[in-house]
Amino acid sequence: MAVLPVLTWGDPHLKINSADVGQWTPELEQLVADMFETTLDEEGLGLAAPQVGVNLNLAVIDCSCGEDPAQQIILINPEITREEGVQYGTEGCLSIPGIREELERPQKVWIRNRTKEGAWVELEGEDLLARAFCHEIDHLRGRLFVEYFGPVKRSVLQRKYQKQLKG
Ligand SMILES: [Zn+2]
């Protein structure tokens, strides 16, 4: 397994709609293993393939931060089918290091997700997992969490982010 370089805010890979994953291959298996390793190394909760330069509808989530293999989730061509309620919490992104902001998300979401074998299953996420589902699926649609904010706040965040890159 290898830790992959994570692309950052402004990179074109983070701005486009990704393509669906086709047949599962050993290369994808390797990519997913590396993505879990990278998530752990960066102390994140999840990582989407576009963040490592692969524009496929593929993401990994591990809300246990490497503590519990049963909590490792692979999202393949995921789609949100239902949302319920509202939660408020701080969100961050491995592609925008140093920036954490309060963001409203649904309390609970249901997604339609593909398995490696090609079957469709429904997954349900609450609280942190619901937030992770939304965040990673946004990446697959070319959307970063800072894009939920208005232009004024976004440019403040951008300046803050660029300032700390230099510092
Ligand atoms: Zn992110």
C-alpha cells in the first residue's frame, strides 16, 4: 500500500463530474487500498478518487480512523436517494488543509451503492457517516464543501487558505 499525493483546492480534477466505475479490476483494488492508507496517513475520515487524480465515481470512508476494519466503506457509483433532518457540525477536507467550517448537512441519508461484484445495495448513514456520504459524493460531482458558502465568505476562506500555504 502507498500513500498517494492529495490534490488541493484549485486543481481541475476536483471541479468535474466523474465517470462511473465499470468492471472491478485489480488496479481498482490497489487504488482503494492506497486510498484507505492515504486517508489514515492524513488523519481524514474519507477520500474520493478525484482527490488523487482519478475521476471515477469511487470513494472510501472510514469513520473509525483505522480502528475498526468493519467501518471501512467503499463507495462505488453512489447516489443519494433520500435525506432526512438537519445536522450542524464542523467540516474539513483533505484537499483544503487547515480550513474547517460549520456546515449544515442532512442528519440521515440513504444511498444506492454498487458492490465490487456489480450488485446494488442500499446504505444508511446517520450523523458523521451521513456527513461523510454527502461530502464524498459531492467530490464525485466536482463540488468542494467550501462551495456551499456565498462568494464573500468563500473568498475570505480562499485568502486564509492561501496565506497559510505561504506561512
Ligand atoms: Zn473532501
